[in-house]
Amino acid sequence: MRTSTVGLFSNGPVRRLIDLAITVQDSKGQLSLDDEIRRYIRVIETNWTADWNCPVYTAAAALDHAGESVASSGSLDGYPPEFREKVARAAEGMNPSEYLHILAETVRVLNRSPYPEYDELPMAGWEFLQTFPSLYGFNAILIDEDGLPFSGLVGRFVAAEHPYCHERAAALSTEAQRALALFPGERCVARHLIWATRDGLLELIDTVNDHMRREHS
């Protein structure tokens, strides 16, 4: 295998989709591969940067290319160890090249229909992490903090980022606004982050906005 192609098998869409297939297998029937791929499609197509960088049909093409590469090699020998292990595990005894082509076709077929809305197919935990990375990261900060009200913790975080708070704090506020728009109920995304109710996210936004008005206007 050429060194220039190692990255295709070490990271990126091929690995992501194989990981989803393995997660479905490990769930022992609780998860559906079609649903996980629909979630993958939704993550890509609702993120302009992700869709610009690697649209879903390109991910399917990468899987096909991987399948063709494995077929021409005759085996998984010579590929990165993690790729070898994961493909063999996902294929479950099927010819690895054939499995990769089938997975690619599954992605293509599902991509021909609009991705489902969240009330039709709820957001999964891994999908939440990809959609709201700043909110998820802020949760780790909250775990290690105590002694202040929630708005105080947000305020301290923003102040600590100053004067570069327009990057992390703005991203945090933006994701909070998006969560409120996508999940308008009182609980909002609290099933993923216990504090991320409608009121909690509004308090976060107000605190960030207050700092921006005082320090950056």
C-alpha cells in the first residue's frame, strides 16, 4: 500500500462509518445500522464545513475505494493495524472487500432520501458530541467547579478566556442558540447535559452577551 493512502484507512469517513457499524453490532440489536447512517448523514449535511470538506457521497466513494484497494491486495495484510482489526470485526466473516462495497452502497441508498428530523429519529449521544462540541466541553468545566451559581460559572469561564473570548465564548453561545432552536421544549437537550434546559441555556446566552456588551462593544 502506498504511503500516500495510509490516511484514508487510518482516519476520516471510512473509519467513522466502520466504527458506527461496529457500534451497531455491539448493541446486540438495540441499534439499527440504517438509523446510525442516517444520523451520520444528518451530522454531515447540517454542518456546512463538514459537507464542504467531505460530503456523504464522497464518504461512500471512499468506502468503495477502500474495498477496491483491499480486493487488489488480496487481504488486509499491510494495512494499518486498527483498520485491519475493525474491518475484520465489522465484516463478521464476510469478504472484507465485499463488505466495504455493501456498506458504501448502503450509505448511497440512504443518502437519496432527506435526512430525518429529530422528532422522527432522536439525536444520539455521539451525534450530540459532534453537533454541540462547545456545550459538551463546557460540561467538563462544570464538573470540576462548585461554589458559584450557574451564571457565575459561565461568567468566570468567559472572563478567563478574555480577550480571546470571542472564539470559545461565542461558539458556546452560538451552540446554545442552536440547541434552543432545534429543541424548543423546556428540557431542550437536558437528556444529554443535565443543566442544558431551556432556562439554563438562556442564562448562559445572557451571561455571555452581558460580557460582550461590557468588554467588546
